[in-house]
Amino acid sequence: MKISIVGGGYVGLVTGTCFAQLGHDVTIIEINAEKVRVINNGQPPICEIGLEDLLKQHAGKTLRACAEFNSIASADIVLICVGTPPKPDGSSDLSYIESASSSVGTALKNNSSYCCVVVKSTVPPGTTEKIVRSVVLKNSEKSEDTIGFAMNPEFLREGRAVEDFLHPDRIVIGSDDPRAEKQVADLYRGISAPVIHTSLSAAEMIKYTSNAFLATKISFSNEIGNICKHLGIDVYEVMKGVGYDPRIGPLFLHAGAGFGGSCFPKDVSSLVSLAQIAGENPVLLQSVLTVNEQQPHRMVAFLEEKLGSISEKRIAVLGLAFKDNTDDIRDSRAIPVIRELLQKKAYVSAYDPMAVSNMQQIFPDIKYFSCAADALAGSDGCLVMTEWPEFSLLDKEFDLMSQRIIIEGRRILTCKGADGICW
Ligand code: UGA
């Protein structure tokens, strides 16, 4: 099939490259000229395992990027993969969805065949119906006989996105048009996974609900971990025993510094805001966010308990990315930790294998090091904020500290003498 993808960001690029791998002809429409250039050269602008290999195989052949919407004139399917960033009140900013829909609609005037417009971006329920469908139809001046609509959420984890795309747990296709539904299902031919057909708004809600449930598992584990810490119990032993119950499952029960990234905090906030607009008081979801906001403060409080005043003390922060295997620092739990350390007049020595240059944009004045040992040398305390596998090997490096006070926000160290935030 001929696919046009609006937005060459994280989701658009991974999706487009994987669809090229499945044998489709893909055009990524992206306004950032530098991204267009690197994609066409077969170089991914993001770090993602397996992406470069696939991009190199298909760029310039069945995959290309450009700024124009011309490819839509001959597209069988258009996927909208633009951002839906949070507004200050937690709700989603849908302006990119609106402008993408308007450009897609205008470009569809020149498409003489049936084309299906699919929303992949995470959007509040009702968006595909009320915004995308109406803006596309208005701008295309066409009827629904020639344009179909569907909502097909992504479930890609950063760092494992290619693997998640090619081996998904499920494919959710929301649509009220059997022709559109079939066209989207055909896109995934070659991938073995259950296909779940739903209404447009149920598909939109499935994405929010999945992320909110996963975030809830984490905050729940953190709250149990905080209680276990007081009782002198290892929460990891507890959750291991709990996770064997198939009704609960063993995944996403890792207690620690809380969840970050571009999805969980944003999607739970957006769901809270949707609930409030609907007149609900979503106390559980609000608590999920509250627990998550408190965990970083607990890290600093625990450090103060061990060290006394941290004013003018040197604190090593190991791990800046929101999780391992990425340079992404969006909503990383290291950010509130560093902010509080600085407020309390501590000096920060930071290290991360990939995320230093991104964190320099937020905290240009703290000290950054190119290895953990250098960040630890002379430090009075250490906070471990990311589950980087290389941290599991650290031991004698901690002897370089002026005192070996180590607090783990992620269960990753194997050396003796570290204290976990929840264990
Ligand atoms: C998440 C979901 O896992 C994906 O299924 C979803 O498609 C994606 O959001 C999205 O909406 O696009 P991602 O944000 O890449 O993926 O990261 P995760 O691996 O889920 O981790 C999120 C955060 O939770 C990290 O900060 C991680 O350290 C933390 N976490 C995860 C825990 O604190 N405990 C756990 O047990 C698991």
C-alpha cells in the first residue's frame, strides 16, 4: 500500500520504517528540514535499537521524507502521527492534530481514489470523530464515500519500539467504516497479533486506559514500597510473590523513583483533565500522579536523613534519562531531584551514558562527567536515578566518594552498602 505519514517524530518514524519493512511504500511528511535530510540519508534522528538498520535498508527506496503533502494525492492510507503535548492545565493541546487534518484534507482534493485517514497520535476520546473527521471532510470537499476514518493507537516503548511494532501484543483498530477497518488491518499483514476492532472513541480510550493502568501499577508498587521501607521489608521480594498471581502479573511492579517519559505523566494528566471536564472526581488517577510527584522528594529527604544538611555538599546524580537505553529526559525523575538539590544549595555532579547533552539544556550550570567514577570522586552522597545496566557493575567507584552514602531510586546496583528508596 502507499502510505503517507504526517509527522516524522518518534512514532511516525518508527511506524513508517517498520511499514516499509513490511513491504509498503512510505512517505513521511515532516516540517523539520534537518530531520528530512537525515531520514533520507538513512540516519535516524533518535536512538532506537534496530531502527538504523531498517532505515538504511529502505531509505531512498520504499521510504522517503519530505516537507510537502503531495504524496497524499496517491496514498491509500494517511497516518496522523503528530504530537499532542500537554497544556498547563494537563489537557492535551490538539492544535497539531487540527492543522495536520486541515493539510491532509486539502491534499486529499487531488486523490481520486478511496483513502483512509488514520489517527495514531494519542488523542482524547472524540478527537478523531469531532476534529479529524470534520476538518478533513471540510477541507477536502469530499464525502465519506471516498474518505474513511480510523483510530489505531500505538503501544511502543522507547528503546524497544521496533521490536514492539513488529511483535505487538495486540493491534487495536477503531472505526465505524468496514472498508477503513479492513484497509488498516491489511496494513499489518505479516504481523501475528490479535486484532481488536472497536469504535473510534473506544480505541482512543484504550490507549489512555492502558497507560493509566501501567502508571497505576507503578505508583501502587511505590506506595507499597514506601510502607515496606518503614517496616524493614524488601518490596521486591513482596512484589515477586504478588506478581505470580496471573490476575496481577509480574511486570511493572518495580518500585523506585517513579515514572517519567513523554507518555505516562502526560496521558494520566490528560485523563484526569477529561474526567474533570466530564464532572468526575478521579481520585485514584490523581493519587497515581501525587505518589509519582512525591517519590523524587523522598529521594532527597532520605539523603538528608543520612547526610544531615546537604547545603554545600557535593551530590553525585547517576542517571539523567527517564529510563535506560535512551537519551530522552522528558519528565525524568532526575529533574525534580536536581532542582531540589540546587534549591537546597547542594553542588551536583551528574553522569549519564546518553542524556548529558539533553540535561545541559535544563541545568547548564551543574557539573557533568563522562563516567560514573569521575562524578562520584569526592562526592558526599550519591543518588541513582536511572536503571542503566552499566550501574550494576559499580562498586569500587563508590570508594572514591568522601563518604559512601548511596541511595538507589532504581533497583540496579549489586554492590553492598546502598539504600533503596523503597527497600
Ligand atoms: C510507555 C508504555 O510502556 C508503552 O506501552 C506506550 O506505548 C508508551 O508509553 C507510549 O504511550 O507511547 P515508555 O514511556 O517508552 O512507554 O516507557 P516505559 O518503559 O513504560 O517506562 C516508563 C517509566 O516508568 C520509566 O520512567 C520507568 O523507569 C518507569 N517504570 C517502569 C517504573 O518505575 N517501574 C516499573 O515497574 C516500570
